[in-house]
Amino acid sequence: MTDTGVENEFSRIFNLDLIKKNGSEVEYSANEEECKKLAERFSIPGVVRLNARCELKKLDEKLIGDYSLYVEMDAEIIQQCVMTLEDVSESIKENFSIIFKRISLSEVNDAQSKEIDFDADEEDIVFIHHKEIDIGEFIAEYLSLSMNPYPRREDIDRNKLGYVLATEDQLNTNPEKKNPFEVLKDLKHKT
């Protein structure tokens, strides 16, 4: 998550100092106005619902990172079918986790300039230099990543849509084509 100064459509600020010893659980739901703004942000016809159950924990010192966030997201969105442009409803159930590591402001610039190798299956690590995180922004980002990039209606017959390659016989509507220069043959000088 980057700090761009732009207001988040689904902002849910959480102070990490409020995490209890055995962890904290919070649940978030987007209201109607937030769903409308999220749909506008993602350029889709609608976000019907967005709910998230979040678990926050302090991590042991021997582990990478200081805090962990585990989210179970449940959403329903409306997108346009890529073939018919009709509205298609999509249900999204996605889980994700993020590790937060606290670093000083001087370390933030160093961390951003370093090259980091990572595995796609690893948990995301986010470097933070403050006590508050916007869980709502992470939920919104993962919602956008979870959306089907090519939504289609289920009842579409793929054989009836798209281009059909015509054979040469189908293109040849007049099998006995006359020579266009035949008329000029009569004009030829007889010498």
C-alpha cells in the first residue's frame, strides 16, 4: 500500500498498539456509499457487498515482522460480460495475510531502494513507520486483485460468438466469373 494522500473509499484505520496479547479480531462491512465509491474506483457497474473478518496478532521477535494480519473477505460484485457487455454477478471469497514490520523513517528509504527477491507464495511484507494501518485499503486492493479479469455470462455458447473463418467456396458466390477485359476484345483493330 502506498501513501498517496488520496482518500480511501473504504478506510478502516487500526492502531497496532491496541492488539491484545492473544490477538484481536475485527469485522468490517462496506456501507452503500462505500460500495458505490469502490465500484467507481474499479470501473465496474457495482459492488453489492463487501465484508471482511480480520485477525491481527503480534509476532514473536524471532519471526520476520512485528504484526500479522489475516483477512477472510466475502464480496459480491457486478461486472460487464466481456462478450455481451451485460451485467454479470460474481461472488468472491478470498483469504490473504500480510506481515507488518516496523522500521524507522530513515530505514523506509533504504528499504525502498533495495532489490528484494520474493516468492509468489510467500506472505506479503509491508514496512511501516507508524502505529496505524489502513486495513480497509488492503481489503480494497485485494478485492481488485481477486476480480475475474474476463467475466462471462455462464449461458453463453462460445461457438456462436466471435469470428468464423469462411472457406474459399463460401466466398466464391459466382463460380463462372467473366473476364472483365472480354468487352475490349471486340474493340481490337482488325489488321
